[in-house]
Amino acid sequence: MAKILILFGTNYGQTRKVANHIAEVVRSRGHDVEEAQGNKLPDDFTPKDFDAAIIGTSINLGVHQISIRKLVKNNEAAFNSMPCAYFCVCLSAYGTKPQDKEQVDKFLNDFIQYTGLKPVKTAAFAGALRYPYYNFVRRFAAKLVARRVGADTYTKNEYEYTNWEAVTKFTTDFVDSL
């Protein structure tokens, strides 16, 4: 039984929801889990207490969660001394066009390049649109991306696009490889 860290950063809650699902799957496989939101960690946090880690960030206006990027970069050696998986949650993962796949690959590669993380598994999951909670600028930007990837653009509603079966498969594949 391994002690697994589920480290995540979120803006509007969908990455937290994905991290919670991942934690449930890991627990169902008999492992101990600690979920941690990157911007709410104690100052003395260290990843050295874990056997493995699954790290996730949301992508907001094309940018990864800064708290997670910095934490992983500052603890690169510790994270790379254990098996790690990385996922991002972004609307581009909903798209089916080649440029959407290229954008998703860029998000994954940018995080890995910036942090120095050497994950054994990566994935990107489509997130959610929380239009009613966005300010004008965020709503406008989200609507542009939504239109590009074929997602909903009616801004009075919320929409969820996460493929939960894909999240489960990503998690079980990683955990089974430990």
C-alpha cells in the first residue's frame, strides 16, 4: 500500500472535482491518499513523505496554476525521485481538431519543461464552463475558446465536459504501474 499525494490547483473548482475523483479511485485500489490544494499548503510542506504523486492544474486563460508550477519546480528533485503523473484540465481537451490536440500537447509540455517534472503518465481532461461565475473578460475569453472547440456558448448556464471514464482509466493505469 502506497501513500499517494494528489496535488492540484484550481480556479473555478473543476480541477478539484477531478482530483477528488482521482483520490476516490486511488483509495478504491487500497492506497492511502492525501489531497492538497497547492495554494493552501502549510509552509513546511514537503513531498518527501509520499511514495508517489498525481499532480493536476487547471488552465486559465492559457496559464497553468502558478502555485503548482512553483511548488513542483522548487521540489523538482523530490518529485522526480518518485513515480509521478501529471494532468491538466482545459477546455481545449474537449476539441477534436488537430489544433486542439496541438494546444493540449503544448499545455502538457510547457508544464513539464518549466518544472523539470518527469511524469510517467500525463493526460488532459476537458473541464467545465462556469459562465455565471466569470467576470466580463473571463466570460468573453471562455466563449471564444468554447466557440473554437465546439462547446456551448450560451452564457447563462454552466456546462461540464469532463470524461470521468478517462479520468478513472488515467488513474488506474498510473496506480497499477506502481
